[in-house]
Amino acid sequence: MTLALIFYTWAVFSGRRQGLHRKHLIIFGAGLICDFLGSYQMNLIAAAYGKPPVWHSILGIASLSGMAFHFLLALTASCTNRAEAANVVFHRVSISIYSCWLLAFFGGAVAGMMRMNMIP
């Protein structure tokens, strides 16, 4: 999950500063893969210790979906060579999706730490 945070933060803010380029697509893809794999592992851990909070599951699914949408937007812009037109939409949604993702990231950490206090 930490790698997803690093890649996703790097891609969002680097893409915002430099404009959308193919290297950002690669970084986004790496972040998305790390987030998916991290979420899968966290799901396995949560299943071993009980269900995660419902709010975190909903927020996690929404943020992973948002990140996938963000990646598809970057991919579309890159493949159609319409990066300038996509930059406007891309930068409008990037901070919102990134903020939602951060809520899920830190919310999961807090929920996990609270749960650790309950385990004997």
C-alpha cells in the first residue's frame, strides 16, 4: 500500500506540474497495480481477523475505482494523442480522486490500529 501511495502521489503531482505524459501513465499503472495487490492482501488479513468496517470497504472500493478511472483517462489521453484536451479534465478530477484515495489509505490504517487494540 505504501508503494501505491508513493507511485500515485508522484504521478498526480508530477503530471499536474509537467502536464500529462506517457511516463505518468506508467507511474499511474504501477500505483494501480500496487493498490490492487495491497488491497487484496489487506482483504486476506481482514478475513483472518474479522470483517473490516463497512465504511472502509465502501471508501476503498470507491477509491480503487476512481484510481482505475484516473488511469483510463490518462491511457485514453496518451493513446489518442489528445493529452492537451485530457489535461483539463485530468487535473480537475485528479485532486478529488487522490483525496478520496488518501481517506481510504489513512482510514484503513486507523481502522487497523483500532482493531489491533481489540485483539488479545
